[in-house]
Amino acid sequence: MQKKAETGEKKIFRRTIATNHRARHDYFIEDTVEAGLVLMGSEVKSLRTKAVSFADCYARIYEEECWLIGLQLQLYDKTSVQLPEPDRRRKLLLARREIEKLRAQTEQKGRTIVPLELYFKGSWAKVLLGVGRGKDHGDKRDTSKKADAQRQIARTLRNLRK
């Protein structure tokens, strides 16, 4: 039996900062991709305190670069120098082929790039992006009916086990 250290495997620490529940409610997520996030020093400290909001947040591709627009990061209260704007555009770190793949998917009508989750992977801030197709009102009702049915099934199974 080999230990993990001998096989060269490392366990990467992953800590979720925030999840965008609204994205899965408003969009059918067709594809996901992980991207790095370019931040200033005090913004990292704000993320560690989980002072973040996904309201009206989306990603766009401009001139071969991907940008996260509308992510609200509160200012870290102990910062006195290099005060970044709370809702500035933040560059996303993606490989060129990933950017081209996202560009091709979003050129189709009704597709957009939405952030699904923000987390630390090791010491790096990462964002999970999803290519989503918007839901209409009927689709949202169908999704909520399915979720209610799954909850009811789980509740019934729990009660049967007791």
C-alpha cells in the first residue's frame, strides 16, 4: 500500500466563497469552465471574508480577453492604500483555446457566460463559469416542479427509513 506522498499526488484545498444560485434558476447551464481571477491585494482579503455579491454579474470576451463584469466586492475595511473600485471589470485567466470555445458558444443566439461559483483552489482565486441559455417563465416553473418532486421523494424515503 502506497502513501499519497509516495505516488506524488497532492490534495488541493478548495474552499467555496460564494455560489450564484440565481444563475441555475435563470439559465440552462450547457457547459462549464474554470478560470483564474486577477485581483488586487485588498480584494483577496475581501474574498476571504466572503464579502461578495453576484447580482447582475456576467462575463464577456473583448479583444481576445475574457472579463468578469458586475462582480461586487466590498472594500476591505482595514485597507488605506490602493483602494479598488468595488464593481470594476476583472480580468479572467483562460487559455486561448478556452476563450475561443467560449466565444463560439456565445455567438449563438441567447447564450451568455455567467459565473456559477467563486472559490479558492489552493491559494488561487478561481471562478467557475457556465455558458447559459436563458429560461422563460414556463421553464422556471417546470424546474421548480421537478425540484419539489425530488424533495418530496427524498422526504418520503427518509420517513420510510425511520
